[in-house]
Amino acid sequence: MLKRWSRLRKIGESSGAKTIFGDVEISGYFAAGRDIKIRKLAANVPNLWRESRSDKVRQRLVAKLLPKWLAEEDLWSGDDGPEFPVTAIYGVGHVAHPRREIATLPGARNSKRISGAEAAYAFDSSLGRLLVLGEPGAGKTYILRRLMRHSLEKARENSHEPIPFYLHVSSWVESRRDIKEWVIDALSRQYGLHEQYLESWIADGELALFLDGLDELGLRRRRECIVALNKFLSRYPNLEAVVACRKREYEDAKKFLALRGSIDLHPIEAQDLVDSVNILGSDFEQLLKSIQGSRKFRSLLQNPLFLRLALITYRDVDAIGVADSRDMESTLLREYISHCEKRVNLDLNGPVQTSWLASIAQTLRARKLVSFYPDRAVVEHFPVSLEGTLKRAMLWSCFLAFVVPTIAVRFVLTASAEESTVRPMYWVLTFFLPLTFGYLAVKIAKDEFLLSPVSRTMAARKNVKIFFKRLVIVFIIQGIVAALLIPFAGNGVVAAIVVIGFPCSMMWPPMRMIWSSERAEKSRMPLFPGAELASLRRAALTVGLLVGGGFYACVSLSMYALYPALKSALLFQPGINTLFYAVPIGLLAALQNGGADLIRRHLCMVIMARRGLLPKRYFKVLDSLRKSSILIPRLGSFEFRHLMVRDYLAKKAPDSLIPRRNISLIDGRDADSRWT
């Protein structure tokens, strides 16, 4: 036992995080589970071992994974540049703090003006329970990461300090879902952490939750989430929590979070703005002149987000065009997107890119969503007006894929065979069997067309073992039946039973494997782009080979044993005869286990690309958008760099492209239903 766990520990320590992108290493979310190997290390560990293993998991989290995640978050969001002099008001006016704690809170009686650099003071003064409010682009997420870094430093120095984790509240989608259950599920999926560790850390107050995006929930759901958070925090009084939300959306909810303090972020002061840009040097001389020459432009750049976008866009470039425009906000966003396009030689002003990306942005904004999953987007964002075309293409593709090659092969073999009394029957089967398999393929495609796009799971090794167990059972039963029928060997009825029954019984083990893969839950999202498509290909290929190969081996073995009795009824050798059935059955199994979903997704991309609604090289364009920082990778999804970028693109979406499908993780409803 000790050797086994020692070997697992070495595997977990030696295998580093692997990522899908090569130019920038992203270990943040989807590589975290591979890096820590917690699921393998924690399975069935005795309590004494689990306690020591928990300490090692904690050490790796605070020393390696979380610092790297924070650094990469700053890189993707562009916050690794200069720090801006943001100010805030710290107090308790926006929280429902317990009355008994009023006298002990430093900001209870008098609000205090602090700088962004003093956010850690507010965090410590509120005993780890803080609300961060601000206007769009005011720097709420940046403050969250700053506080998370502060909490991480404390966790490094003291093993009893809580471990900080970042979560986006928009993934809290099910009404009245317990916050504890959601936290454990989200952290388990994102970081690969075992549920038992998380349960223990929550109970002991060793978790610090940094929750972002409360304003992305609808009004009713926002209120429900605030109530659920208050219940959760009252149940675990030692747990630290920081929540970020837009000020207007928080006030609209008319419910206060039970925290111990709040900071209200304010815009950058005008003089501080000028000084900050002036310090950056001659590269931003033209931008500085525009700031000093236009009061409206200066007011716009007092928002930290727009200032950062301006610094990215207008290095050594004149910003007069923005300063003189009527809608400075939209002009700056357009110039920023244009600048990002030039970095990767991508033109978003073309009809293809504008339509599909803007359509996705519009759907996300309408449904209060932050991210989209590229593996599912081609189905979930497919226009309703083209669904009839998609369905016809899918059904005909599945039908012809079975009928045409099968008829062609059987026709050539039957035509080249020697004359026989059974040859007319084979001519009938040449057309009848392929049409039958084609009908079954169409039925499978029809059923799949109505289902939501999800991944598939299967255990190939387990199913192979079950297959051989069933095969042994069939052999034993056939042996017993054969022994009992020996006295009746000359009876014609008994011979017919053996000739028909034995091959049919050999079909049972492979045919049972047709249902060996399972559709995953709709809430189970891919860990990296392309993971869901890979799971479908793996399931379809594996099940197809297992069923087709198993069917061919079992039935051929039985047919060869009975070949002397069946020789006059067969036009070909048993191996060739069985092949006519094994291949279509294997293809049907592949179609049932992810193949039909793969065909649907591919046809969605082809149809939309031909109509100019999607780039032909879909995933390549997504990777270019990632490199340009317009899109940011998040697990198996992408999100826009900021909600303002998403909202700007959403305004450019043609009305004809608005999809009517529900998107993944929305309201807990079925993703196949329609919405208007």
C-alpha cells in the first residue's frame, strides 16, 4: 500500500501542467487538475494519510498554482502594466453587517477615503469579508486579484491562513442551489480538487472566496444569490469572502450582503490621470496632448479600463480622432479592436467575422452570460432560419453514408460471384440490407438532432472486460445446450435450432456494447477548447471498433464452426459474409455514440461558412482572437476581454443571426428549448 501511494506521489510531482496553447503557457484553470493530480492521490486514502496529503496539496496550491494563475490573469487582462492611482471610499454603508460587530469595525462610524493600493487595509479591517463596488471598468476585478494576491501572501507565511480562490458568480445558474454545493462543484471542476478537501477547508474556515460578476445575474437571480450567500456565510462565520459587483446593479437588488465592509471605487482624478500618462514617457506624448486638449476625452480616460485601452491603442499614435468624435466610448473601443486585429493580421470588419462574433456577443449580453464554449457554439448559435437546411443535410448525410458504399461493395461482389441457387437472394439483400441500415441511421440522426450538444464518457477497458465475461457465459451456455442435444443429433428441428440459435446468441455480447458510452450532464463543460469534440471522436471510434470487431469475431467463429452445414446456403466464405453485417453495425454503433453529434456540428460549421456566417477556419480564427486579447481563454470557453467590448460588438449583430436556442448553463432549463 505504501509503495503504491509513493508511486502515485512521484507521478503527481513529476508531471507538469500541460496546456493547449504554445505561445503563452496557461496553467490557470484547465491544467490545474493535471498539475496537482489530486483525484488520484486522494482516492480511498485513510484519514491519517489524507490529513498529511491535504497539507501537501495546500503547499502546491499556494506556492505554485495560484501565483501562476494570478500572473496569467494579469497578462490576459492587460493588468500587468502600470498601476493607476484609483481611489475608493471604505465604509459599511452598503453591507448588512451584524449589529454586535459595529463597534469593532474601523469604518463603522466614519467612512474613509483610501487608494487602490490600500485595498488590503480594507480587507484586513473587515476581517476578510468585503464588498467591492464600482462603475463598469472601474477596476473591480483588478482589486479582487490584488486582494487575492494579498491573501495568498498571508497563506504562504502562515499555514493556517485561508487559501484564496476566484469564482465567477455567473456560473451559479440553478435557482435556490446551495452555495456550498456550487463552490465545491466549481472548485472541483476547475482545479481538480477532491471534494473531501474542500469540505474540510470550508468547515475549518481555510477558504477565501473571491466572487466576481454578481451584476451579470438577472435581477431576480441576483436577489436569490444574495440571500443564498448570506445563508452560506452565516453558516460558516470563519470563512472569508470578497464579492465584486457594479454599484447600480447592487443597489437595484435592494438586498444587502452580510459582509463587514465595502469599498466604493471612484474614477481617477484628472490631475492624477495627466501625471500617470506623463510618467510613461515620450511614447504617449500624442495621447497626453489629446487628454489635455479635450475635457470630455479626459473624463472618459478617468475610467481605468478606457485608460488602459487607450495606452494599448495609442502608443506613438495620434488620438485626435477619438477626442473629436461624438461617441468617444464607441470610437475608442473600435480603435482598440482595430489595433488588436492588426497585431494578428485579422480583419473583424469583414462580413464573416463581424456577423458571427457579434451574434455571439449579442446572445451573451441578452442572456447575461460571460463566456461561450467554442465546441458547442456552432450548434447553440446556429440561426433558426437555417435549421430546416441543417436537418435535411444531416439526415441525407447519414443515410447516403450507409447506403451508397454498402450497395456498391455488395453489388461488385455479388456480380463477380459464381452462379448459385442462392445468388438471387443475395441480389435482393444487396439493396434491402443497405436500405434497412440507412433507415436506422436516419432514425439515430433524427433523435440526435433534438438533443443538446454534450460530451460523452466511456471506459473502454471496463467494457472490454464485460464483453469477454459475456462471451464466456455464452460459450458455457452453448456447451451445456450442445451436450443436452447430442442424443437428438439427427433431428432436423434440433439442427435448425443449432444453426440459427448459436450464431444469434454469439451476437449478444458485442451488441450489448452499443450502449457502452453515456452522454455527460449538460453542466459538465469541456476543460479546454476541442475537448468535447475529442471525447465524441474517441467514443464513436472506440465503440464502433469494439462493436464491429466483436460482432465480426463472434459471428465468424460461430459460422466457421457450422460452415459444413451452411455451405449450400452461403454465396461467400463466412468471413466475407459476416463482414457485410459487422461493418454497418459497427458504423451504427459509432453513429449512436457521438458520431451523429459530430456530423451535426461539422454540418453547422459548413452551412454557416457557406452563408458567410462563420469563418471557414473556425478554431484558427478563435486562436487569433485569443492572441489579440479580444477573447480570453477560460477552461474550455472564451470570454471577451471586458463586458464593454462584448456589448460594443453586440450592437453590430444583424437581427437575422440572433439564435433561438438556449445556451449552456442558463437558468437550469433544458438547452434544447427555444427562447425569443
